[in-house]
Amino acid sequence: MEVVLAILVGILYTAGVYMLLRRSILKFIIGIIFMGNATNLLVFLSAGLIHGSPAFVDGTTTNSAQLADPLPQALVLTAIVIGLGMVVFILALKYKFFEVTGTDDLDQLKQTDSQK
Amino acid sequence: MLNLLIIYFLLAVGIFLLPKSIKLQKGVLIAVVHLAAFIWFASKIQFISAEKPIILFAHWIPELGLNIEFLLDGLSLAFALLVSGIGASVFLYAHSYMKSYDYTDKFFFFLFLFSGAMLGLVMSSNLIQLFIFWEFTTVLSFFLISFFHEKEVARKAAFQSLVITFFGGLGLLAGILLIGSVVDSYSLNDWIAGSEKIKESSLYLPGLLLILLGVFTKSAQFPFHFWLPEAMQAPAPVSAYLHSATMVKAGVFLLARLSPALGGTAEWTFIVPLFGVITMLIGSYFAITQTDLKIILAYTTINALGILVLLIGIDTRLSIKAAVLFLFIHAFYKASLFMVAGFIEKKTGTRDLNELGGLKKSFPITFGIALLALLSMAGLPPMLGFLGKELIYEAKVQSPGFGSLIFIFGVISNIFMFAVSMRLIFKVFLGKPKNSYNVSKIKNVMFVLGPGLLVLLSLIFGISPNFLGKWIIDPAMSVIYAEPVKAELKLWHGFNLVLFLSLATVAAGALLSYILIKKDWIEEKWRKINKIIFPVRFPEVFSYALEKFVAISVSKTKVMQHGYHRYYILTIILFTAALLWLQLYFTRGWHLETSITFQPFYISGLVLIIVLATLFTVLTRSRIAAIIAMGVTGYGLSLIFLYYSAVDLAITQILAETLMVVMFMLILQRLPVFARLSAKATKIRDLIVASIFGSAMTLVAIKAINVDFNNPISEYFMANSYDKAFGKNVVNVILVDFRALDTLGEVTVLVVAALGVSVLLNSKKPKT
């Protein structure tokens, strides 16, 4: 299964990069989300896949080596939340940007001052 | 010595703080400071002439060989006397000269700082320390030349001299470091002591050439001479001080300073005189046909600098003696001539020789000063210049190597110099007045005091040169020559070859100047011929090269910084992909520890759904469909997390994905539909780039499966989660307990993002 998921990582990255290269800012944002998802999956995958044994412990646990590694999970969890914050902020920025400039085209973003 | 420098720098800053009534007299005040310094230096003459240099040493960064080392010996004393003495007279002059301009505080500040830096330079005996003062004078000279910064030519000239002297300065630094690495020290004493070692080292020639680059740029030697005439845009006091007596002599000083350490080799006695001779010839030759008063003086200065470099390069006892003497001669007459030129420009409003004439009547005192100075420049008795010229002839006659050639060129250059001097006397002061000037005489006292004193010195020393010879020139010579030497100076040498040569020079020079003065058209023709023979104008070549350089930079920058966001991303992605593939190539040959399988099938099916949803997101033209499909991808991922024992991840992913989709939907109605912005070819290109990157990432992911995370950390968390943190869910415990501060940071990020969103959405639309 790892190989299948690795291919999924590649496809998500491909989709993400392709969307990043679009001129539409909305697509650009979707590209960022894809890249984020792909990266999360990559980190998660690299810890190894273990089915059905989440890292739940009590005082009597002895087989901790057979449980899923909690550390990458903690990292990815943080990454998901930060990614959410970033995307929401970019969306708001995008909204404001469109309100002010009236364009969705990144190529129009070359000047710092509005051309009038 | 250090105290003196500190006083200088403090007083320079103090100019700004003076009360207004005192400020009016600041030029005079600074002149008094210089006079005091001059007297202090003069009081050391007797001590130092007895071969006892004053040394000051303090540790700075001894590990790097950087120490504060000051040395006042015969050579630095000679220069220090010049800097402070000429400084006093120049500041007196500047006091009157600068009165009519604004921002004189700034001017005096820079000029004062400059003389401090110059004193520091000549008294430094650590080469790195010397270099710092060296660059300091360069920077200050930039500000002084560009004093009239509202004029474009002045800015250009300042920039040009800055670039050239900085360029040479870098060479100098590199040279110092190279030679320094041979003897493992930057101290002058160590250099002189390790002279043999340096000269045998393979680094000697490159080091010497680099140092000479610094010397030649600073002292305006060919082919860097052209910045000096351009720098005549500076106010007259600056020209008199920097461009005749002090800064341009810094290169000569360094040459003399390093002569015991680096001099005497075949390379030295070939390269140094060669450039000196060329510079000497060009200087005198181009001085003749110029019409701008200050530019004529600039070219004669180039000539003098060439002579000095030549004499030090010849490196015989006689030539060193001539060099030190000529140093003084030139400083005396050239500084006063620059001041006179500034005075004339100020009173008549022009520096053009063709518009001047008959000034003898209007300014009799100035005429007297200029006459004496020009006589000295022409090398006529009874001025000190005569003595110098005789000595230089003698040195050239006796110079080893290609002596006879040097000597012939020397005579030619002196004929030109004689003609230049005569031309100036006749064109500017004699002849018919072209305009009448009414000047009040009392006001001019300050103008003539400075140059008058200098010329008087030149006259006195010319008649009785022994004081100068015994107390100043001998000690300086002894330093350069590294052994005690006595120089006998006489005005009258008797009838010999040299005197005959002098007479011949005067005769030829007189003839030449007669022709030039009487027949204007010859001069005109000559100028035209010059233009044909020497079609290359150095300043133009320089600015052309500079413009091209900037233009190339601009066009290159335009290629790199085009402003198209997606091309930046394209570049970044391509480079990252290339690096990844390269690394994958280097580490090829790994084996896969896991088998390729589609089990379990429902996860494979889930992956298929995610892939389809992703493709749909990319391809669809409907925004709502794209966002929903994107949501499917996210939710699919959360199911994968869930299946593989990451419960918390699954929950978080679902929550985050939901929030994102909701947010998208909220602002979607305010946004435009997807525009079809890219051509098909662009899309294919982007797809190829994306695939290259994506496939690399797949391989990275497969490789990563075989890499173990640092298990001890996880083991620690697992072992202690329940006992110490009283939590069963280890992931949660990590987030809220073991790494709680990280989570606090994460929360902060979210809060900042939320604040940002709130501000963005609530701010009013700007008025358009």
C-alpha cells in the first residue's frame, strides 16, 4: 500500500504545482491546498503505516513498538492547522484584492501602485 | 600622535555645534588648529632628524595581525608638515572663498576630516590601518568633489574618481593581504625586516602589481590619470589641498614607504619608472593646449606626480633626494597656483584662458604670487623649483637602465612645462585686459595670505635650501633609503652638463611659448591635431564602459526579475525538481523493503476516488465543482489517516477541510468565474514541469518509507505519556503537554490569521 500512497503523493504534488502555475488566483490557492495535503501525506507516510493500532497507552502498555508512531502525527496535525490558517488568510486577502483591483489575473499584479 | 588625530576628529564634528557668531570665523579657527599641529610637528624635527622615530603601538586584534601602529619618522614627518602646513594656508583661503556658498559647515567638516585622515595615513605603520585611512580619504574626496552637487558634471566627476580610486583601493588591499601572508604580518617593520623573503616569494610580483594599482589610481598615473582633470569640478580649496598637495601624493607616499620593503628589484625599477615616464609626458603635453585654468593645473599636477613616481622608481640616492625635494617644491607652487586660479575664477567669473587677460593691473599682488609660483614651476632661479629641476636632471642622467631615454623624455617634459608656465603668465596676467574688474582690495587679504606664504617659502628655500635639506629632506631620505644619507642642496651647481641642459630647456621652452602666445592659430591647429592623434578620450571611455556595464546588469535583471509570479514559481519548482532528481540519481540502487500491493482494496479504491477528485478539480471550469472536488480530496485523506491509526489527524483534517470549503463558498459569490487565461501550449508545459516535480516526490516518498524517524523520541513520549502526563492518547499529550509551547505558537498563528481576515473583510473599500 505504501507504494500506492507514494504515487498518490506524487499526483497530489503534480496537481498542486500545476495549479500554482495558473494565472487565476483562486486556482493558485487550490494549488497551495493540494501542496499542503501532499506534504502532510508524505510526512505521515514516511513514519510507516500501521493499521488499527493508534498510539493509545495506559500504564500497562508494553508493545509500544507496534503502535503507530505519534510524533509524525503530532507534526502533521500542527501542519494541518497552520495550513488552514494560511489558506483562510489568503482567501480573505484574495477577496480584498479582487474588491480593490477587479481582476483575478496574477499577471496584473506586476505593479505596486495602481495604474490610473 | 593618536591624541592629535582624536582632537582632529572631535573638532571636525564640533564645527556643527559652534554658536553662530563663532561659526562665521570657522575657516580661520581650523587654520589655527592646523597651524598648531604644524608647530607641534615642527618641534619634533630636531628629535626625528637624529634618527629617532616616535612610535606608538597598541593592540587591536593581535590574533589577526591588526594593531594600532603609528610611526613618526623622517618621511611621515615631511608629509605631516605638508598636510598641516598647506592645510593652514588652504583653510585661511577657504575661509574667504567659501563665504558666498551655503552649507559651508558640511564643507569644512569634510575638509577637516580629510586632513585628519591624511595625517593618519602618513603616520600609519600598520598596512591595514593605513588602508583604512586610505579609503577614508577616498570617500571624503568624493564628498568634496561633489560639493556643488546640484551640477551634474560635478556629481559625475565625483563618482568617477570614487569608482577609480576605490577600484585601486581594492587592489591595494588585496596586495597588502598577499604580501602580508608572506611575512605573516601587516606591520611595516616586519615587511622591511622580511624584505628578502618577500622578494623571493612567488607572491611578490602579483602583490606588487596590486599595490601599484592602488598607488597609480590614487596618484593619477597613466592610464588612470583622467580622473584628476575631471575632479576640477571641486571648489578651489579642495583642488589646492587634495588634488595638488595631499591626497594625490598619498600614492607617492606609499611608494616611498614601501620602497625599503619592496623596492630595488628588477620589476620595481622597470614598472614604476615606466608608468612614471608615461604619466610625466602626458601630463606636460596635454597641459599645453588646454584652455581651462584649473585643468591646465591638473595636467601639470599629473606631470609632477609622474615625475615623483619616476624618481622613486629609479631608486638611486640622487633620485630619492630629488623626489623628496620635488615633493615640497610642487606642493608650494601648485597649491598656491590652485588658490590663485580659484581667486581669479571668483573675481572674473571665468577660468577660460581666452577670456582672461591683463589681470596684472587689477590684481597686482596676486600677479606677484602667481609669477613666483609659475617661475618655480618653470624651474627658473631663484625659486626652489630651479633647484629641483637641476636635481631631477642630475638624477635622470645618472639613472641606471634605460636612463638615457628617461632623460630625453625628462627634457621634453620640462620644455613643455616651461611653455605652460609662460603661457599662463602672458595669457592671464599680461597683455590687454579683456574686461575691467573693480575689486575692493581690503577684502582680498585672506585670499592672498595663504598662497603668498607658500610662495614666499618657496623663494626663501630656493635661496637658502640648506635648512630644508638638513632638517627635513635628509631624515625623509634616510627612511626611504633605509640608511643614513646626507643631501647637500645648493642653488648654484657650477658650470656642468646639467646647467647646460637647463639653459637648453629654457631656450626651447621660450621659443615654444613665444610661438604659442603670438600665434593663436597654431594653438588651435595643435588642439585639432591632438584630437586626431589621440582619438580616445579616457573619461568618455570610462563612462561608456560604465553605462554598458549598468545596461547589461539592467537587462540581466530584467530577465531574472520579470515580475511574472508564475515564472518565479516555475523557476523555483524546476530547480527543486532538478536537485531532487540529481540526489535521487546519486543515491540510486536502494531496495524497497515493502511489497507492491493493492491490499486492502477499499483503500486502493479510496485512493482512486481521491485521484479522480483531484483531476476533476484541476480540469473543471466550474468554481463550485472545483471546490467540492477539492473537499473530496481532503476528506479522502482523512479516511486514509483514520485507517492507518491516526485518529486525531483524521478529525483535524475533517474539521479543517470543512472550514476551508465553507470559507471558499462564502467568498465565492464575490469572485469572478475562472477565466481562460492560459494557452494550450502553456498548459502542456506546466503539466510537464508539474509531472517532473510530482514524480520526483513519489520517489522521495518511497525512499522515505525506508527511513526511520528518530525512534527514541517517540519511545520517550510513549513511555512517559501515561505516567508523567496522565494522558492515554500520546498524540494529544505531545501537543498539549510535551510540546505545549509549540502548540501555543500554533494558536498564535491562528489568532493572527483570524485578526488579519477580520481586518481585511471589515476594512472599507478604498475610494476610487
